[in-house]
Amino acid sequence: MTQSQLIAQIKKKQSFLCVGLDADLDKLPRHIAEGPEPLFHFCRKIIDATAPFAVAYKPNIAFFEAYGIEGWQALEKTISYLNTNYPEVFTIADAKRGDIGNTATRYAKAFFEQLAFDAITVAPYMGKDSVEPFLAFENNYTILLALTSNQGAEDFQYHTQDGERLFETVLQRSQSWSGAKERLFYVVGATQAEALTDIRKQVPNAFLLVPGVGAQGGSLDAVAHYGLNDQCGLLVNSSRGIIYASQGEDFESAAKDAAEELQLQMKKWLTKKGIF
Amino acid sequence: MTQSQLIAQIKKKQSFLCVGLDADLDKLPRHIAEGPEPLFHFCRKIIDATAPFAVAYKPNIAFFEAYGIEGWQALEKTISYLNTNYPEVFTIADAKRGDIGNTATRYAKAFFEQLAFDAITVAPYMGKDSVEPFLAFENNYTILLALTSNQGAEDFQYHTQDGERLFETVLQRSQSWSGAKERLFYVVGATQAEALTDIRKQVPNAFLLVPGVGAQGGSLDAVAHYGLNDQCGLLVNSSRGIIYASQGEDFESAAKDAAEELQLQMKKWLTKKGIF
């Protein structure tokens, strides 16, 4: 899908919510975990329950990969279910891949062609020739890690040369890469909301994928305040706060309620900023 | 396997060669590509042809992942073939994963438990809490990207704070992480041989996985000169130079010859440095 379709959907659903599908067998409601194809069935039910409030879904690839071939089958079914039943939503493979040239192209083909995701998360450490092969896919989006929401973000991402922090160097350099203006998004953790002001100066128009709201302690209000641009420009992700809102038989309605609560907050911000 | 078993095998085979299994369907000999299970059969034949000269194998996960479930089946068969028939070799999943906490643990389980690799390559950008979950597996090894062999390495890895380049900060900080002294290796590209002197000052005892010899232009002599320590401390990888030495029906003998040629050079260096 295109960015303008994404923006149209944000306006229609009055939401910039991304639901993270971190489907962990150990945390699923028992009646799902003990049934057939638990990973797929859990994801399917979460998707159905939250789709009115979400514009994007982000399966976390590790949780599928951990189960080998069975896990890949569940991932294939999940993305195929999304593409068939909710073609209007934006789909993100949270894979954080990073490798060069031909290898990167192989990863891109796996996620963009084989699985038909709209976007993939990619790590920047190896530089330009590890990211441009993803950007070369003209109908897809690459979401580059800039400033992450975890504690370890401080280890290297704040490494400072001539007053410029590494995550700022990543933003600045990557903007010149082929395809970046049209197809490069960034990951910025919600726990780093105060840095969003600086980030918006560097990439005023880019979409930012923001994890870390909820369980990790990030504030949606702070993220919206510092991060929204006049086309929205944000996808705020919540995983555990929605998908494990209840781990009992009522998990679907609990997930729906948690998603709706976030959507209502988002609607306020979209209204306040005049994005309709 | 343990590090001392790896070192014993290096001494026995008089080699520190790692063969990179970048099995690309488009480059396989035609009679293999057109036969059943081409990825697995190609890898199996390369392994059989080169095992007398190699101490490690490194399947490049992207090349398998690109083919979805079929690719995972080929990967499972390849690692299982290695573990069954060549239990003495060191196996590396070249996956360059990097994610936090529970997600990292899931990746570790996928590669260390589900697939039973000895080691995995990991990216450092997200910091300590993205690497320690891998290091927590006491019978496995984590190979952290430090200075890579590609051109894009210059984009961020040389970012310099107070005279310290980012790859040096990665080496220095990561040494303090839990399990690092025993189980943390590093990736250092062969094209960066002159930096090996500085790297050896920081991590005199760590094993270094060195890609980039051959097709990428790195010199084995320079790598051995600057990188060997008194326990060897190197695994030098060659992929294309061995596995595609011939793309005809004689690919096995061509791969054998290419591997043997590198092993003979390695033997000279091991002798010169008195590592027997």
C-alpha cells in the first residue's frame, strides 16, 4: 500500500495505532494455547477484535521463528489472513534485519514477496549498503532503527561525535540514501519522547514507528505532543498492553477495550492538531 | 562444543577456515538446482567436499529464509547433517539478529535449541540488553558485529567520540557484559586488517570471525599477521570463493581445492606462530 493510503486510513479510523503481535506460547490464554495452531488462532482473534481501532499490525518475527517450521506456517497464515481480510491495514515485519548486498535482498524478498508484508524493520549498524537493498523495493517501506526504547539504547546510540549523537547521524546520513525520501521510516522509542523534538527537526516528514507505550513506560501524550506532524507521521505500537490485557477467556474483549482506549486518546490528538 | 574443543580441532586440522554456506538458488550448478531439495543437497555436497579442511560452517540464514517453509526445512536438514556427521565442527548461524529481552531469548532458542547451532551472529546497535540474552546460553557463543567488511562500515562504525571509534566502544563495553569473557566472539572484516592491531589490544583473547577474504578483497596473510593470538583466535570465513569455485558439474572438487588452498596458507601461519 502507499503512504497516502496509510494516511487516508489514519484519518478514517481516527487512529495511528499499531498492534504488536508478540505471540508468546507461554502467555496465551490456556484454551488457545492448548488448541490447534495456537499462534495463528491467537493472532487471528486479536486482529479481529482490534481491527476497528488499528491501522497497522506488527508481528514480531522472533516469536514465530522460535518454533521453526510450525512458526513459519503460523506467520504465513497470519500475514495472509491480514492481507485477505484487512487489505487496508499496514503490515510490518518486526525482524530488525541487517546484512549487505545480496543477503539483504534475500531478506527483503522473504518479507516483501514471499510473505507480502508492506514494511520491515532494519538495523543500521552496517550502513548504507545494508539498507539500500530494502529501499530498492518500490512498493514497500523500510523502517530503520534510530533511537530504541530499551535501556541498552544508551550504550551506543548516544555515542557523540562533534556534538552529533549516533542516532542523529543515522537519521542524517540515511536521508541521502536512494529511495529514502519516499520509503524510509524510523523507529523511535516512546521512552525517548523528549528526543522527538530534535528528531522532528531532522526528519520532519518521515513516518516514525514508536514502540514502548504501555508496558515499557512510554507516554502516548508525550509522543503525540512531540512527534505528530501535519500528516500524522506516527504509528504508535502497543503489544503486551493489548494482546495480554487479559490472559483469560475474555482476552478478545479485553484486547478490544485496550485498543479502543488508545484509539480514543489518539483521536483527541488528531483533532487537536487538526489532522482530519 | 567448547572453545577448547574448537582449538583442539584447529590444531588437528591445521586450519582456521570457516566455510560460508550462502546457498543461492540462482548460482547453484544446474544439475543441483533442477534436482530435488537443491539447497540442502548443495550444502551437503559442499560440506562433504570441504570438511577435511574446515573447522566451522556458517549458513547464511537469509538465503534459506528467502524460500519460506521450504527454506527452513533445508536449513534444518543442513544443520542436522552437520551435527550428525561432523559433530567436531563449529556451527554458526549467520543471522545478525538484534532485539531485546524476551525477543532476543526467542531468537536464541530458535538457533541454539530448535536448530542446535553452536553460535549466532548478533548486531550491537540496541546495546547490552539485546546481547546478554544470547550470552545467557552457557553452551553457546555469541558473535557480535564490531567492524564489518562492507563499504557501509564507514557510515557509522567509525563514528568517533573522544578519540574512540564506535567499533572500539562496542568492543570495550561488551567485554563487561555477563558471560562475555567466556562466550563472546566478534566479527571483524578482512578488509579492515590494519584495524586488527588496535582490536587485538582491546580483546587479546577473543575469537574473531573474519569474513571478506577472497571475493570481497581481504587478504588472508594480512588477517593472520595482525589477528592471530597464541590460541589462534581466528575463524576466517570464505563463502563464494569456495562454494562457487565452479558452478559446473565439478563444483565439489573445485570447492575442495579452494578450501585446501586456504588451509595450506593457514597451516603456514599456524606453524610460523608456533600454534601446534
